[in-house]
Amino acid sequence: DTFAADEKIYRWKMQRYTGTESQKIFRNFAKDVKEASNGRLRITTFGGGELVPNDQLLKATGSGVLQMSYGYGAYWSGSVDLARIESGLPLAWTTLDEAKDLWFNKGMNNLLVEAYGEHGVRYMSPSFGGDYDLLSKEPIESLDHMKKIKIRATSNVAVILEKFDVPTVYLPPEEFYTSMSTNSISGIIYGSAYDYEQLKLQETAKHYTKLSLLTPGFVDNILVNQEAWDELPKDLQEILDTSVKKLAEDHHNWLIDGAKKTLSDNVFEVHTLQTSDVTKLTDAAQDLWNEEAKRSVRNEAAINMIKDLAGSNGRLK
Amino acid sequence: MIDMDPLLVTAIMFGSMLFLMIIGTPLAWALLIVGTGSAINLWGWDSLDMVVISTFGVMNTFILVALPMFIFMGLVLQRSGITDDLFGMVYKVMGGVKGGLGAGTILICAVIAAMAGVTAAATVSLGLIALPAMLKRGYDKRLVTGAIMAGGALGFLIPPSITMILYAFLTRESIGKLFAAGVMPGLMLAAIYIIYILVVCRVKPSLGPAIAEEERVDWRGKIASLRSLILPGIIITTVLVFTMKGVTSPTEASVIGAVGAVLSAAVNRTLSLQVLRGALQETARIMGMLMWIMIGAVIFSKIYIGLGAGQIIAESIIDGDLSPNLVLLMIILTYFLLGMFLDDSAILFITVPLFVPIINELGYDPVWFGIVFILAMQTAYLTPPFGYNLFYMRSVAPPEIRTVDIYHSVTPFILLQMVGLALVVFFPQIALWLPQVLFN
Amino acid sequence: MTWMKILLQRQLELGDRFGRLISWVNLLIIAVLLYEVCMRYLFSAPTNWAHEMSTMLFGGYCLAAGVYTQAYDKHVKIDVIYHLFGERSRAFLDVISGLFILAGFAFLFMISYQYALDSWILSEVSSKSSWRPILFPIKAVIPLTVFLLILNQLIYFLRDVMIALRMIDREGEILHD
Ligand code: NA
Ligand code: NA
């Protein structure tokens, strides 16, 4: 049978870091791939934490436990030099167009392909996220006010806030609801209004403050195990490439539409951080950029791209 | 990778587990062996990293820190004689009633359940505290072990509850509503257990004898004996208040409990280096056992989930084109069967993403279904061969309680849990009343 | 006394000493979290390291405690059917178990060794909090623990083979027929 090689069925496991809320998008992606490949490439998708803890997604994809993953670089910024920049440094980009420009014209994508290549995975595509703002129990419009409350934040943002003596703690998303409802923390920086509504946090806090720190507020990635990729015939590689791009697009639109709806439904009361504070944060952010640049030659190249971008858009003096 | 019928995979994995358990392989290693073996056979060598990733995952889970804390607390209270005084008190007050000490134990279980989010807390600490106290007073070993294991499982249902937090996170339901929905069914089950214990002891007094006529004390003596309630009462109140006021997270509250136990022992003038050292060492031995069982269970479960077998079994129910009530019945039956072999988080991950949309479509309330799920998982903690509470009990029970006794002792309580489950299924208001009052 | 008996006694002694030592880590965890609660609640100055530190202490402590449990032969068995067999048949079953267990440990040792080594080579740091501690030490606990588990298990395996061959009894004494 001369067609045997082409008829081979590839069965892949893919895990995302998000829960059931995004299940439909990933099921559709698997369906697209299966149909386009006539059933030769079949991807079973798993939700956050189902097979491996989310912070182990890169490790699992690199070693072949998973063939594919949808993850967030900040989870492994301790082992991939570029990951913290990739997932979003404060004020590195302020619009979707800027982010796309950085990735595909300035060369961020190539740097990421190189960085992830060292971990046995192929960097397929970024997946641009939505907003990244503060949810709090009391209305907050200034950094001084933030100093008086305890805020949950991940390390990128925490480092900047600590410069302004704003106390931060790290908690996993599973603990948000109980910590907020018992007042053990009174603010969270995690995502968009839509993310907060999904977690039913409107039952614990009403105030949503736009920080204007970063838009898109986070950038996810779609990774494939390099050996699994090399095994695929050319046509399946092309099919996967196309479907991955569509997945990233669908995921982004889903987040943006959801956030719009949550805000127009008035689930939260919206506030903005005062302009003088945004300026202070911008200055502090540049210190953070420079610290990141020192981590490796590759990081320095990436930060130069970001400075170049900000300069050409008039954001940098 | 080999393509295999999911039912065959299920049979092989569960079958080899049973085989190893029968030949006396320690449970933790049996889970590790079957998990590793299945991964190699079905996914190839590359997938072996799964085993170490899972191991590190369990080590790296903050909420589990509560486990050694609660165990240490239980041991310090026991070794310093505080809990023996407490049970002596319960015995004096309720001693005239046959089975009164058993009923008191269930109440204490409910209180510990309200302090801790994990079932191990109540099961292990009461296994250390209540078990010897009741055996000493002539209670039947099977009644006592069964009551403690069933009472310990209330830790799931009475908030806070780790399993509810995971369920809520996966389904995007409100944790607050789930917590509220668990309170009434939890109290109801506690009441059912108490009634059962009082009834069987009345029918057959040798199971839980009343105090001898001449040893009974008058009301003056009863009130005086309430003194032994003070120290444990202060610990429990502090932990609850700290958690509810947000001074500490539930996990941190377990540390407050541990410190409270040491301080109580000091106040009681029974704290010594020997007590402290003994409690620390026993905590380490128990945790060494629990930790590796958890690691083994995670490895086994994750690999089973990854094979997609559970998913296919669950999907076959959905595709069966059954009436809503029959679907519900099938779901509950599935939970019972899976519960015999898998741990609760595995069942959660396998079934909840599939079942909850169906439940919504059929018009059932997802918060109510969450409680049905938790009730089913409580049963899973008690059903052989794989039931966490059975292992917790085995690890703390004295040798004269044989494994057979432990397995036998749960039977009536599993039946009682089914009664409780049926009540919640037929009268959803038992679960839904409190959240409706609090949130609307 | 037979050499096996001496070996078994030494093993219990060393396992016991090891266990007593690590059992104090529990107090360290208590101290760390108590400090965090005080700093956060009383001084509104939460640390960025206490939660991760306590989790790491917990993970390393409980994993290594498995060796202590094993030295006391306290890992839970479902012995309902196992106990129906006689001494020698049980030893046979233990030999079969032992082979499986040693194979399982060997795999776990190999991959966890590589896992820790990778972390060392990458100088991997944690990404959870802004504390960013080195992860190698905690990951290295896995192969170290498994190594000790293997040593213990080898001794048990040898003992079980000798019991099955009717050379000694369970305590390591020479069997007199
Ligand atoms: Na509870
Ligand atoms: Na079970």
C-alpha cells in the first residue's frame, strides 16, 4: 500500500491554561484541524491543570508529554529569558497594532522562535489578550490610595508597584473569590472586566480601575513540540499553521467582545488612574525595561525593539 | 502510541491496580507503578516526564500546607491530654445516653469540617483523638471507625471546601453560593449520622454502652466538666473568626490552629519536649505516607484522564438519548463507579466539563448539581478499594483495628450518604434555600 | 545475629535519625507563615516570599518524610487478602511487589534526576512571586528522596527473597526447622 505513509493518523494532546469558559474555541480549533486534514491530525484538547499544572506547560510540551499547548510566558519566566517581556512588560505596547508591529515587523516573533527553540518547542504564534486592569473593593484612582490596600499581582506588575510601596501578594486564581470576600486582600490585577465577571468577582468587589499599563494586557503563546512538528507531513504542517492563526484570532475577539459586553452591562463601576500617576508608572516601567534588558543579549535586543517602537510612536522622550 | 478501546484501557489500569493491591503492594507505590507503566505502554517513553511533573505539582501546592498543620494540631491536643478531657466531658454530659459519645463525635467532626477545607483534617485528627477515647469506653470498633470516616468526609460539604473551590473554578460558578448551598445538606447528613448512631446503640447497647449508673454525675458535675471545653473552644473560635474576618486565608488559619494547640498544652501544663517531639515525628510519618499516596493518585489519574477513556465513558451517557431523570441517575451511578477507583479531582476534571453543560441544558440548577457532585464525592472517599478516608483511617488506627474492619465499617454510612443524596435530589431546596436567602 | 538482622537494625536506626531531623521542618513552616500573618495583618507589610517559602518547605519535607515512613514500614497496604496467606507465601508476593516497586523507583529516579539537572543548567528561578528563588534545590529533593527509597527497598527486597527461600524469618533471624 503506497499511500500508507500519508494515511497515518496523528493523535495529539493539547492543554490550555484557561478553564471551561474557553472550551468552545479550542474544540472548534480541534474540529477545524480534523476536517481540514481529513481526520489525519486529531487533537484532543484539555483545560487548565487537567494533565499538568499550568506552570509546567512548557516543560510538558518540550518533553513530549503534550504535543501542543496554549500558555502564558509569565508562568515560566524563570527559565525562558524572553518570557517576561513576551507576556507583557508594563507600557511596552499600548494598542493591538503596536503589538503586531513589534512582533511581525520589528522582529519579536523571530526572537521568540529562537528562545523557545532552546526548550524543544516551536513557537507557533502569539495570541493577543484583552485588558489588564485593577478590580477593587473600594473606588481607586491614585497610587497613594493603592498603598493603603493589599493587592494581588503577578511578579511583573508587583515589581513596579513595590517601587511605589504598594503592598502586593501572589495568589492563584482559585483563591481570588474567597480572599476577596473575606477581605484578606482588597484588590486584584489579573485581566479584563470580562475575566473578573467570569470568576463571579462582582459578588465581592464593584470597582474597576483602568490602569493603562498595557494593551493588549497579556500575550499568550501557542507552542508545539518540535519533534512532533518534524514528524508531520508538509501539508499537515500547513493546515496546523493556518488553524493556529485562526485560533489566536478567535481567542482575541472572544476576549474583546466579552469585555465590551461586561462594561456596557455596568457590572462594574469604571474608574481611571489619574494622569500624573500614569506618568510616574511610565518612568518606573522604563527602569524595569532596563533591568530586563540586562538578563541576556536576546533580551537587550527585544528591549531595543520596544524602545524603538515607543520612540517612533512618540511615547518615549 | 497505541490506539486502544477506552473500556479496555480502563479495565487494564483498574485491573492492575487491584492486582497490586491484592498482593500487598503499598498503595502509593501501586499507583505509581500502574501510572508509569500505562504511560510507557500507551504514550511511549517521551511521556514519562508526566510522572515527575505531577510529583513536583503536588509538592508545589500551597493549600496542602494545611494538612501537616491540622495533623500536628490533633496530635498535640491528643498527647497533651486535652482531647481526652474533652471526650471525658462529652461522656459525662451525654453518658446517660446509649451511643451519646458517638453522636458527640459527629458534632465535633462538623465543627472541624467548618474549620478545614480538606477531609483529611477531620478524619486524621479525630482518628487520633476520638478513636482511642471511644474504644477506651467500650464502643464497637466498627461503629466508631465508620462514624469518624463519614464524619470526616463532611469536611467537603460544610464550607470551606477545596473541592467546591475547584468545582466553582472549573464551572465558573460562584464560590459563595456553593459554600452557602453546602451548609444545610452538611448539617442534615450530620443529623442523619447522629440519629443512626443513637438508634443502633439503643437497639444494641453493646455497640455504644451508656455510662454505669453509679458513675453518672449530677447537673453540677456536668457543668463543672464543661471546663474542658474552654481550650479547644478557644482554638476553634480563633481559627473560624480569623478565617471569616480575613485575618488569615483558610490555609494560614491551619497554622493558627497548630500554634493554638501548643499554647493550649502549655496552659494545660502538659506541654513537654517529649510531647512536642512525639507529635512532630508522628506528623512526619503520616505526611510521608499521605504525600506519596497523593502523588501516586495524581500520576494515575492524570494519565487516565490523558487517555481520554473517562471522557468517552461520560460522553456515552450524554449520547444515550435518555430522559432528564435517567441522565441524572446515570451520572450519579457513574460517579459511584468512578469513585471506587479515582480521586475526587480526577473525577472532577473528567466529568464536570462534560456534565455541567448537559445539566444546564436539561434545566437543572448548576449550584444544586455542584452539591450533588460533592455528595457523590463524599461517598467516593469511603468506597473501597480506593477511598482516601479509608487510607487516612488505616494510617492512624491502632493495629487491633484490622483493614477488614475499616472496610466493613463504612457500609452503613455509605447507605446513609445515599439517603442524603436522594433527599437533596428530590428536594433541591435543601441545598438552594440558603444561597437564595443570602444572595437575592 | 545474622548480617541481615544487623542490616535491618541499622536501616531502622538511620531512617529514624533522618526522620527525627526532618520532622522539625514542620515548626519552620509554622514560623514562616506566622511571620507572614503578623506582618500582613499588624503592619500591612506582607512579604513576597513567605507563601512560596512555606510551600517549598512543605514539598521537600513531606516528600523526604516518605523515607521515614518507609523505614517504619508504614506505607498503607490493603492487606485484606494479603493477610490470608502464610509467612512464606507473603514473602513471595513481596518479592513480586518489590520487583515492580524497584522498577517504578528506577524510572522516577532517572527522570527526576534529569528534571533537577535541567533546572540547575538553566539556573531556573521561580516565576510565581517577585521573590524569584532558585528552583534547583527543591527539585533536587525528588531524586535524592527516590535514591533513599531505592536503598531501603533493596534491603527489604533482599530480606523478602531470603524469607521466601526459608533462610531467615521476618526479623532477620536464622530459621530453625
Ligand atoms: Na470544610
Ligand atoms: Na472510593
